Amino acid sequence: MSEPADRPIIVLVRPQLGENIGAVARAMLNFGLTELRLVAPRDGWPNPAAGPAASGADVVLEGAQVYSSTAEAVADCAHIYATTVRKRGVTRPVLTPEAAAREIHGQAGRSAVLFGAERSGLETDDVALARAIVTVPINPMFASLNLAQAVILMAYEWSKAETLAQPTAEELLPPADQAELDCLVAHFEALLEPQGYFRPPSRATATRRTLRGILTKPGWNHLEVRTLRGVLSYLGKPRPDEL
């Protein structure tokens, strides 16, 4: 499957485990990428272990293309990025995933991002094909990312300029207005006053202000305010043994 020109091609160079290829496919599709190229996969292709790990990202696996060399895999690409923490003696500009993603969005021609084998990463000849090196700022005491993690970092940064779904955004309700909050505060005060909560009188004003601050600080939405007031109404009802 061919991606639109502004979407990067993910190239796995000599990947070892089918499970890792499947996990990469899953990471790609999460962020809207579908074009996967494999260079000399160790266990051949197709690999039955990839499907379960892809968790439904079959469109990526089904469209994956296999090449015998990295040069062949990127022959039609104008912009090549090599992801590595070891520069292998090759002098290239070094970018973060965020900076590389901005470049990909802003330039004409196909872009490819190279990821090396699980154990050894990219070799010098692979890195030499790249126009730039992409390195993730990472804890120097533990700079170990698995293959899918590395891909998802790059895919996520690319996706930030795209219009992808935000499932939680539509679920958020607008904050309650001031009148609703005033009613909530008054409801609390009405229940607390008969219980002598605002004593001594010299501290009543400060206590009321503190209570108001607590109740208005979180930014309740109208449903939360209504629910909380329902709780207060229930607590304020006389108990059967009090009737």
C-alpha cells in the first residue's frame, strides 16, 4: 500500500522476530501510517508470529514489501532518516523525532525512516544512506528501546501535525457556570449551619471562604455539580428513625 507523499515510510532493516514486526505494525496504524518495508527479515516473510502481535493492524502487514538491501528499499525516497544512538562514524545532522517530523511535513518527495535490527541496530552502510540521524533524548544509563517503542515515538511526532481522533475530547463537559457553583456552596452551608460547623462566629467568614475555595477550585462540570447536590440532598433528608 502506498502512502500519500507526506507520510513517512517505515523501513525495518534486518528485523529478527515476527512478533516485533507485528508490534511495529500496530504502532504505525495507531498514528495513521500504513506503509511498511522490510529489508532481509531474518525469519522470512510472511511470518505467522506477526499477526497476533499486530492486534488487528492487518492492513499494514498485508501491504508490507520485502527488499534484499536497504538501498533498494529506499530507492524511491528523497529523504532518508536513520534512527540510531550510534553514529557509526558517519557525519550527518542529528535531529530529535520532533524535528525530523517537522521536516517530513515541510518537504516534497517521499521520506523513509530506517530502524535497525533488534540486537545491533543499523550498520554503517545503512546510516550512510541517510540524510540525517534521528536520536531520541533518553536516559544515558538505560538507552534501550525495543523496536516498536522506537517506531511509535517517530510515528507519534509525525501524527501531531495530522488530524487524528481525540476520543476523550468529545466526552468532556463544559465547566459549571457561576450560578451553579453558588447553589452548590449555598447547599453545603445550609446543611452545615444547623450542625454548628461555622463556629466560633469569629472564624465563620474565613471558614466560609475556605469552603467556597475548595468547592470552586476543581472546575466541576454541571453534571458533577448536580450529582454532588443530589448527594447532599440525600444526606439532608431525615432518617426513618428521626421521623
